[in-house]
Amino acid sequence: MWGGRFAEGPAAVMRSINASIPFDKRLWRQDIAGSKAHVAMLGATGIVAPDDASAISAGLDVVAAHYEAHGVAEDMALEDIHMQSESRLAAAIGPVAGRLHTARSRNDQVATDFKLWVRDAIDEVETALAAFQDALLTRAEEHADSVMPGFTHLQSAQPVTLGHHLMAYHEMIARDRSRFADARKRMNLSPLGSAALAGTGFPIDREMTAAALGFDGPTRNSLDGVSDRDFAIEYLTCATQCSLHLSRLAEEFVLWASQPFGFVALSDQWSTGSSIMPQKRNPDAAELVRGHAGRILGCMTALMVTMKGLPLAYSKDMQDDKPPVFEAHDLLGLSIAAMTGMVESATFRTTRMREVAEAGFATATDLADWLVREAGVPFREAHHITGQAVARAEALGLKLDALPLTALQAIDSRIDERVYDVLSVDASVASRVSFGGTAPVRVRAAIAAARGRKTA
């Protein structure tokens, strides 16, 4: 390609380290789309004769059909997807193919292709996350009344409903979707026409190519246009945050599926066995989702470190921008699909959840609140009285709501029989009617509101 300047070809190792075709072949659809938009503009502005522009566009369709049918060959001599496509185009239509590269550089070409790919990736993630949210909504509605222990410090804290617990993850994913949507909006300017770094002297129409490719307009600075990889880093930050949310639910499934918890049975589709212990049912899918979060975080870190010291404009280091994004996207897609499948197919053992909720003195706060509300006791004093009641129940081996009234009144005479109206786990969750609370009526309202937002 640059034989006019160089007398010798590259060394074998140089050829290998320089070639990006093994990974950037994934950009072929975007490369063809960008080239078609570019040649259409060249023809419309008269920079290339209309007949030549038509021949090039038709030739690009031939190249695309070949890629679709046979894939992209990893020819290291044709080091990247741009040279691969240009070579195939020349084979299809002859020397006129050389006019395609008029008024553009591989610098703005790859920036455009990569932006288009990341934009498509965001759209794929959006679709997958919407399906995951649907699964969470369906199971949350099914279990709006199912009592389970709520934890802080992994200690039984207050009873909640399983529906409320699942809706917490729905909220996390809603924020993830909003982050991806914001990133998509911010990145949607076209680098095409920035050329190598300084723009071009040809009378190109950047607005035309931007519109043809679905961008909101062209980038405003040619140096920034070719060297910006914020969009890739922002995709990775969004993917990392999303993977952390998926990992938290995966960790809960790992815990809940263990015998000491016994809160959930994962289906055969999302479990594996042991090579030596026939009784085992391992939550490997959840564990892998948990592990993928670390790898996605590593991808984000890798690209940030690559970009942190690069001067303007393009440097070859930026060729390494794509592998971490591709890897993270693949891992995130697998993780979302796996968690969706696990949520849809899991059997929640609600009887066991209720047993644990009832066994952990989880309604102690309800007793303290009752003392404040009904007996006018300052909360700090009520907290102390309740602690004594818990200690007494524990000593007698009783649940808090099974503690005799005489035992409660021996601790504080202001307690009367009305207290039993708040000491059951059902009464506790039903009382939490504040906005965003765990009361079943609130959970159902949250589900309805979520479905309304989705269709709005």
C-alpha cells in the first residue's frame, strides 16, 4: 500500500504485530456501510464521476455478499478490514475501486466503523436488558407476597418480599439502560470526513454522510474526530457497571442455592454436576457471570491505560482499542442471557425463605416502632427495650411473636396485647407502605409503574 515510500517489505514479526485483521474483521458490515455512504457522497458532489460511484457501490454489495457467505479471510498481507475490502473491491470491479479512498483516510474510516459497531452493540445490549427486566417483572409479580429475610451485613435484618428484592435489580438495570442510552446519544457524531487528522481539501459533504449513517451530524474537530475513543471507554464503563449488577444477583443465586440457605433451586439448564460427587448441583452459570464481571472491568482498565498518554492525533496504540471492547461485549451478552435464563427458570423455595425470616427476630424493628407509635417511647429507649425482648426470646428458644405477653410486660409495662398485630412477618411487610417500600401493595404498584414506563 505504501510501496512508493518503502523499498523493502515489513519483517515477518512486524507484519504480525501490525495486522489487525484477526479481530477487526468484525467491523466488516460497518466498513461496507461507511464506504457506501462515502462513495454516494463522492458521486453526489462530483468528486467522483457518477458512473464510477455507481460501480463502486455495486462492487461493495458484491464484497458484502462474499463476506456474508464466506466470512473474512485473515490475510496478514492485507492487514486490516479496510485493506481487505478495498482489495476485494478491486478484484470485483478493477482499477476504479481506487477512487473510493478519495477524501478519506483509514484514520477517519476506522473511527467511523468502530463508532458504528459500538452503537450497534449498545442497541443489542438494550434489547437484552429489556428482556432481562421483563423476566424480573414477571417473577416479582409472582412473588409480590412471598416473605423472605432482608439482610444487612448478611445478617437477618427485616422481612421483605421476594418481589421487592427482585424489583431492586429491576431498578439497577433501569439505570444501566439509561447509561447506555446516554452514551449512545453522546457518541452519535460522525468522524467520517476528518481524513487523516486535518480534514480535506475536497468539497465533501459531511452532513450527507453523517445522515446516511444515522448520525446526528459530523464531529466538529478533525483532530478529535480521528483520535476520540471516549465512546469506546464509555461503552466499557457502562458495561462494567452493568456487569457488577449482574454479578451481585449471581452471587445471591450462588448463596441461595447452597444447602444452608436453600432459597432457590436452579434448573438443570443453568447448573452442572461434579465429576466425582454425584449429589452435586453446582451453580456454575451464576459463578461464571460473577467471574465475567472481573474480566469486563479488566477490559475497561486496559483501554483506559492505552489511551491515557496518547498525544493527538492517531497513534498505532489505538489499534488495540477494539479487542477489549469486543471481549467485554461478548461477555456481557453471555452474562445477561444467563441471568435472564436463571431468573425465568429458577424455583424459589418460599417456604424456606419464610422459615428463615421468622427465625431471625426480623420483626424487632416493628416492636421498637410500635413502642414509639403506641406508647410514646423515644426511639433510642424503644431500641433498648426491644433488644432486651430479643435476648429473652433467644434465651427461651422462641420467635419474637411467640414470646408471652407476661414476658414482654416484665421488660416494659407499657407493652400490651396490641403488639402482636405487628410482630408477625406478614404484618411487618404489610406495614411498609412508604413509597418504595416492601409492602405487597407497594410492590405491585412498582411493577405496574415499571410496565407503564416501558410502554410510554
